[in-house]
Amino acid sequence: MRKEISRIRIRSKFFDPSVDLCLFEKDKNTNDIAQISLIYGQNGTGKTTISKAISNIKTQDNSEIEAELFDYSYTPVNLSENERKEIFVYNDDFMENKVRFRNEDKMGVIVMLGEQVDIDNEILGKKDEVKKINLEIVKLKIEEYDKEKSVKSPKYHLAKIKEQLSKTWGDREKIIQNNSRRSPVSELLVQEAINDKSSYDLKLENEKYKDLLDQYYKVRDIKDDFVSVDFSHNKSIMINIDSINKILELVIQKPIESDLSKKIKYAFDKYNVDRIKEIEEFFKEKAAPFCPYCFREYNDIEADKIIVEISKLINQEFDNLIIDIDKIKISDLNVDDLSYLSMIKSELINKYIKASNALSIEIKRINEILESKKNNPYTRLSLETTIEKEMEHLRIAIKEIDEEVNLLNESIKSKKTILQKLQAQNKRLALAECQTQTKTYATSLKEFNIANDELKRLNISLQKHNNEIAVLESKKENSELAIEKMNKWLSLIFLDSKRISLIYEKGKYAVKCRGKDIKLRDLSNGERNAVGLSYFFASINEMKSGSTYSEGSKLIVLDDPLSSFDFENKLGIYSFLKSIFTDVITNEDSKILVLTHQLDTMFSMNQMLLDDAILTKRKRQQLLVDKALKSFNGNVNIYHRLLIEIGDFLLPNFNGDLPSLPNKVRRVLESFSTFNYGCGMAQLSTKESVTENIKDIKIREYLKDSMYRITLNNESHLEDQAKGIEEGMLMYFEDTTALSKAVKDILLLIKELNESHFLEIYKNKNDVIEEVKRHRLHIIDTL
């Protein structure tokens, strides 16, 4: 640390405007700047601000306090980063941020120090985050989204959609299908309802459905199979009446007749052409030596004559006629069996059958006439027929049946179309009817998805924090402390090697009292402060057990290091600090600043330094008052002033600082007990060598009880804080009446123990003397 550092300039809420304070005075004779500076100031004078300002020079992270260092000639001193690291400040912030005590199951009290506190703070922060995350997870109530009966659950609203579709679409589909039961709702329909974003006029959709239903009722009972009928074979019958008449009117010229030809002609007329051709074939083949008809023997000449005569009769012209007759004959009519056309009107079927039968008869009659023409080729025949009329009757019957079948098939086709339209409209109407439910479901699903996404995010964050906590816990357990050095110092502070010690157990540092576990409530603030102070000095050399404080220049600031130590322990702490101070100032560049609000600390610290010539030479004492530093020669003017101030409180015209009065009462008791009896204020009313000086037994017992209640009552209101600074040393009173009574009791105690001292203090305050006298009389009269 720079040897020339002497002054500090501070600007803060308290020091506004900024102030320049000469923390390390220069010796007027030697021009040496002090290495040890003792500064006394009452609470509220700015001591804590000074310590925080110096700490801010080190860390540069407090924007509310501006601080700058100067040498004695007001030249700024700019410290390097390494020089700033050599600044060490022991104050409330150090105890709060670097020392933490905690009850631990099966281990009593444990203490976390330095990095462990930082890690623990980080762990606590992450655990708070874990709690917040778990609370957020609980607030999500994600399980409500999975309960089928919860209105927050998409399942609940999905069931409502299914129920709505079943009552609307399902009931109508039952009517459409003419079923006995309600049609079941498919998942596909439900999904379609969910995805549907159309706009509907519900009244209009319902009217469309009713119209289609009316249309469907008209065709519903028609069978669904399409009908087909083929009349093509009847339609293809060819009848040429003119050609038939020509053939019938055709006459073949007769051959010259002989006796034989007449006989053959006779046979021809009697039988038919086929019989004659059969005879011709017989004689051509000479199949037998006798005639198969007369059974007379014949010769070849006779057979040849018969063949010749037959060929004259049945010649080429005759053959052509036969061929033409066979060609022009009308095909028989195939009357279709239309019994399968049950849906066709019966009168149409009967009409077709009647027309077919009539035409068949006429065709048969014409064909028979044509067949007779073969046997009468030499005779003209005539034909009178109604066949064209019959054919027209059949065409009409076929046409009517075709038209009926077409109408039937159109109806079947129309039925399917209407059914499809009706079912589509039923679905559309159902979608329109359940839009309220689907919108509610969509909202519920969106909320669920948001909640589920948030749950995933929270679980990821939760896992991340838990993993980080596990890593930090491991890191905290692996932190190493120079507890051997600290235990040595604790033995020196308490003048007892077993009073308080630290033991490393299971990755933690347990605080032991005489080797045994202790509960946090039983660990005094002084004991906590001793552990914190030991750690502070150990941390200066980064816990290096073999290093000394003379290595490297340092600026060490101690803000009220003895405020919470019991009186009997202060001898040990002074010895401890003296050894530290001696080591520190061996390096001439190092400096120590001690700030205190306790007069006894100021005097005792000064006396401690006076015992060592070197320390005495290098120390200075100052008084911090009215935001300025003044020389302090060690007198007790402050104690006198405090007595005057608390005495003025008893007067009717008191206009002093009431909030600070309880602390002034404590300081008076503290100073009076220290300088007169060498004990703490808590022992002032219990130490026999002190109380025996109070002659009146009633007053003695009263004051013993009053002082006990005042000190114990105030101790009982102390917060059991792990930071180790005994803020609770401030007096606590319920109201001004209790405060007034306490002031009277304390002044009466001082008067009873040292009346001349009391009268000297209030020689110009007769009203205060009289008020204390009245209080004494009141006590005697009351007891």
C-alpha cells in the first residue's frame, strides 16, 4: 500500500457535500505519516460510511459512495489493481457477506467463511429460485388439465363436443339411416369439428337440412340397385312386307307335262319340295333295286327318266325361290321375362307381353305363308297382315318400359345424391351447433399447451438449478480454510484453547465449544465475532498458514472490531490485535485504521499501543464529530457531555435527538462501569464489590433489579444474527415513559455509587438533581 496515503475524499448521502478527512496524520516533528490511526466517533457520525468508502475503493462496486485517496499534499493517489487487492475492510458488510453461522442437524453449529459464504449465497439464491419455480409449478395446476371432470381440461371439453355431436348429428343420422339406435360419433368427425373454422348461420343451416330431409323422404324407400333391361334383340327384327309380297306373288313357269311329270307334280303338291328332292336323291344313288314307295322293280332307264322330270320341275329358278323364301322369313320373337322388374308398373309389363305375343303370332302366320309358297311356286299368293301395327304396339311398350327404367334409375341415382347431400348437411349443421364447445376446447387446449410448455421450461430450469446447486455444494465442501491458524487465534482471544474451536467434518466447519457441539442460540455474539475476526485476518493472506502480515503493503480497516465482545474477553482480543498490528506495521507501507464508537475501546486500544514504543510512535488518535476529524487527547469530555444530554431528557423543555438517546444511555453505562469498576455494564448491578456501595437496602435491591431488567431485556431483544456484529447493543425501550424511567434509574445508580461525581456533572443542572431526588423518594415510598 502506498506509504504516502494520508487523506480520503468522500461524497455520499451522509457526506454531502463531499468531505476531506485526514485519516493518517503526519507527525509535526518527524513528518512521518501515521501507520495506525484510531478514530472515535459516536454512532451516526459517519464511521461506517468511511469503512464502506475505503471498501469501495477496493471493489469499485458501490455507486452511492464516491471516494478518492490523496497524499498529505492533496495529490491524488491512484492505486493499481494489485494495490486495491491489498485493501482489507472488517465491518458489518464483511460479517454479513463473508461469515455465516447455521444450525446443522447432527453437527450443531457450522460456520461458512469467505468463498463458502459466496457459494452459500449463490446456493441460497438458487434454492430461492427453486422454491419460486416449484411454486410456479404448483400454481400451474397442470394436473387440472388432465382431469376429465375439470373445466380447465381439454378432455372435459372434448367430451362435451362428443356429447353435443351425439345429441345432434347422431340423432339426425339415426333418422336418416332409419336405425333403431343413435349413430356413434367417430373420432374423425370430432377432429373435423375441432379443426373447423367456418362461419355459419345456424338458422339457415337448419332450414337447408329440413329441405333435404323432405326430399330424401320421397325417395328413401326405393331400392338402391340400378335396373337394366335389354330389348335390342327385339328391336333388331327386320320385317320387309314388300319383299315378302313380291316372293308370294312370284310364279315359276311350269314345264311341259307328260304322264310322268304329272305324277311327280301331283306328289309335289301333295307333299313338299323336300320329299321330291328326297325321291330325286334316291334314284340318283340307286340305293335299292325297287321303288321304296310302290315296291316295284325299276331299271336305270326308268330311274333316269324320273330324275330328268324332277329336275324340270325343281330347277334353278325354283331353287332360287326357295333360297329367297328362307332368307326373307322373319325370326321368331323372343319374349323377355320381365318378372325381375318388380318395381316397374305391372300394366306396362302386361302391355309388353300382350304386344310381344300378338307380334309373335303374326310372324308365325307370315312365315307359314312363306313356307307354303315353296309348295306353290307356280301359284300367285297374297298376304294380308297387321304385323306393322303389332310391331308398333311392341315398340311403344318397349319405349314405355325403357322410360320407366330410366326414371327409376334416375330416382336411385337421385336418392344417393340426396342422401349424400343430406348427410353432408347434417354434418355441417352439427359443426355449426358445436362451435361454442369447439372454441372453448380450443381455448382450453391453448391454455394447456401454454401451461405444458411453461411446465417443460420450468422443469428444465429446475433441473438446471438443482444441478448447479449440486455443483456448488460440492465446491463449498471442497473449500479449504487455515483453521489451525484461526483456532490458535481463538485460543488467544478467549485465553482458553477449548472455549471455541473449528473442526472440519464431512466437508463442513463445525463450531465446537470445549470440544462439544453447540446450538446457534447458545453461541454469543462475541464468540461469533471472534470467529469472524479470526477469519478476516486469516483471509488477508489468503489463508496461507506460513505467511506473515509484513509481506506486502496493506491497508487494513477495522470498524468497531470489539463492539460485541464481553468485557472479560477484551483482554484477549487486545493481545490478539496487538500481535497482528505489530506484524503488519513491520512493513512501513502498511496502514491500519480502527474506527470505534466505544470510549473504552478507544482508551484500551490506545493503552495497548502505548505498551509498545514502536506502535506508540506510529499511531494517532482522532475524534470524528460534525463530519470532521479532530485531535483526541484521551479525556472523557464525551462521557460528560453524554451525561448532560440524557439528564436534559428529564426536563420539560427537552428538544434533543430522541432516537439517539437509547444509545447514549448505553454509552453512559458502558463508560461509567468501565472507568470506575473495570467491568461491563451488564455486571454493574450484579458485582457485589460494586453494589455494596449502595447503602440503602431498598434502593440497592431496586436498582439491582432495574439494571438487570434493563440489560437483560435489551439482550433478549438481540437478533441472533450470524453476521456476528451485535447491533442489539443498542438499548430498546417500548416508549418514552419506559425510557424516562430507565434514565432516572441509571442516574440514581450513578448518584448512589458516586454522589460527588454525579453532583459535579450536574452542578449547573439543579432541575436534573431534583428530579433524581424525587425519583429516589418515590421508590422508597412505593417499596
